[in-house]
Amino acid sequence: MKLSLLFLLFAASIGWAQTAEKIKKSEDDVRQEMIKISRQVGVTCTECHSTKNFKSNEKPTFKVALAHMKMTEVLKQNGFSGKNGEAEASCYMCHRGQLKFDHKEHFNDHFRSEPKKKKPTEKEQVVDDKADMD
């Protein structure tokens, strides 16, 4: 009984040590990823994070950044992984080192099946009417 209890305590202590190492490694990985993102977007940490609590999501820019990070992950899972010659999805794709990027998508162009016909101006209608009279 005592032996099994000692074994469990020993196994638990080994497990905690590995977990602490994994936590430290994951924190370092997150920090490196955040540094890379901040350079790609052209901002400092305080643009999205509160200096009082870095894990807080109180800033609106934190919420936007989180949504954009999820979008980037979806792109990476769907053909923009950077592996096997594929392009790699990153914040730099849109931001180019600037918080507010210049590109504006014209959504209406994507949903039209045919180009819209230009309405004739009043002057063009008058010209057409005269041509019909001859």
C-alpha cells in the first residue's frame, strides 16, 4: 500500500515537471509568435494588450486581432500552409507592416453574373430620340 502511494507521488511529480516544461515551452512559442505578428502588423504589444493584464480581452483591438488570427489559421489549413511550395498565410499578407491596410475589396463585383448596363443619360436619350425621327 505504502509502496503504491509512493509510486503515485513519484509519478505525479514527474508529470508535473514535464507539464511545467511544456508550459514554459508553449509560453516561449507564444511570445515568439506574438513578436512576429507585431512586426507584420507594425504595432507594439500595447496595441491589443492591456499592460495591467496581458490575457485580458477588454480592448477592441484584441478581439479583432483574435478573429484575424483565427482567419489566418483557417487559411493555413486550406492551402496557405507555406509547405510544399504553397504560399503561407500571415498577417503580412494584408497588413504589410501597417495597422490599417490600404486594400478595399469591392464585394459587389464578385456577386454580379453580368456587368450592369449603364443607364443612358438624358442627353444620350435625346440623341437617340432624334435618330429615330430621321
